[in-house]
Amino acid sequence: MQFEIIQPTEVLRPYITRYVFVRAEGSTDTMTPPSDDPRFVNGKPVQPLLPNYGSFIFMRNVVADFNGVVSDGLTIVGANQKTIGLTTVSGWFEGMLMDFEPGGMYALLGIDLQQLAGKVLTAKEYGDEGLQQLDSIFKRVEKAEEIAMLLDAFFLGHLPPKEDLNYTRLRRVIAACDAAKGNITAAEMASVACLGERQSLRVFRTYVGIPPKQFVRLRRFHKTIQHMQQVAATGKPIDLMSIALAHGHYDLSHMAMEFQQMGCVSPSHFRMLGIPLSDDFSIFFA
């Protein structure tokens, strides 16, 4: 796989994390994996999409299957807590992943993430003309830099005309969650947001698609993976116990349980398979 990561323009970074362009180096039909390799189904590689806060996946010259949802273009992934398997039905994989910050998709586009939670939809199924316009940008433009510029222009046109107070509250709560390493209660999160617990729950469900307790668990999972990436980048061995404790896990078995439930593999297996370039994209990209 070939990767290119481009950051959105600065004013969009509170909403969009990155644009990740991905291109297969050859046809997946030529691959002959071992019959017992869980990364392959019927001889085709499975690219697991890790649990995330919502993302757009653009594709070109390929038909892909997302756990039964077949798409040949822009695909919307709602906030989810289970790994989604992506396999190519035909063609070489050429696409782009657009990672949103928690709540960013709703704040920019008003997409109802509560209805999308745990789901995958094609842009055609969602029926939004603006999203279909985004799909056409990716399919007609070749260069990653030009695509990123056009996407920036599109989303700049969707910035809220004035401060979104609930999104500001949400970002404040996320900062508190990170500072507490995930050891924060729903009541404490509501207090940081200066909201009652019911109001806080409503904001989380609307903007993120999942309630605070589930968000904390998902956030801890992402932060743990990012820590592993950072250590791996230095060439040093990954000490799983110290990473577990650094991110609020009770012990290594607690971290292993969350990895199995959300990432489908154990932390040690994850470490062995390779560290992804994007924490939301694939645990198997090396």
C-alpha cells in the first residue's frame, strides 16, 4: 500500500483530523495468502476499519464490501465500537479516508450521527446532494493535493456562521477526558460542559452518536493505539503494561479485553501485525 497524508487547512482542524490517500500497489486478485490467515477472506485481503467517531471513505476504480454494504464511491461510516471489515469486490483499491474529530461531522454537515451509529451507508443511500458532489470531486480529480484543496473549499463553505456552543462544550469535555486518561464519570463530564447529565447525554448522542460512557471507552482505545504508534516510530520495544497503565486501564488484561472487543485482536497480536498510519483506518497496514 502507498500512503499520503494531508492535513486540512488550519481553520478546519477542529473538525477534520486528516485526509489519508491510499493506493494498492497491485491487484488484490494476484495475492495467494495462507488459508488460515484471518486477514484474508476467499483469497482477498480484509482491511479492518477500527472503531471511530465517524468518517468518509472515498473510492475510485473499485467496488468494495463493508460488512455486507457494497459501494463504489463515497461511503459514510458512523461512530462505531466494532471493527468493520473492508474487502475489494473488484478492481485495485484506490481511495481516501477522511477522519473527523469527535462531533466534527455533525458540526460541519449536520449529519445525524445518532441514526448512523454503528452503520455504514453509501452517499447514494444517504441521499444528500452535497455528499454526492464530494464523491464526484474524488472521482474526477487525480492529484491528492488538488483533491485536498477542493475538499477544504467545500468544508469552508459549511463552517458554522457563529460559534456552536455545544461543539465548544464537547471539545472542552474531550480535553478533560484526555487529561483524566479516561477515568472520568458521565456526571463529571456534564459538569465540565456546564450542563445537566440529561443535556450532556443529548449533546453526545447528537454530535458523536454514542453516549459519554461509550465515548470514553472509544477514546481510551484510540489513545492507547496512538501511544503504541509513537513508541514504534522510535524503534524501541513496546511495553504493553506501561502503556496500559498510562491510559487508565486497570491492568494488561483489562486492555486486552477492550482490544478484543473493539479491535478484534489482542494488544500483542496488534503489536506483531504492524502499526497503522491512521489509527482509524487499518491495523494491518505495514
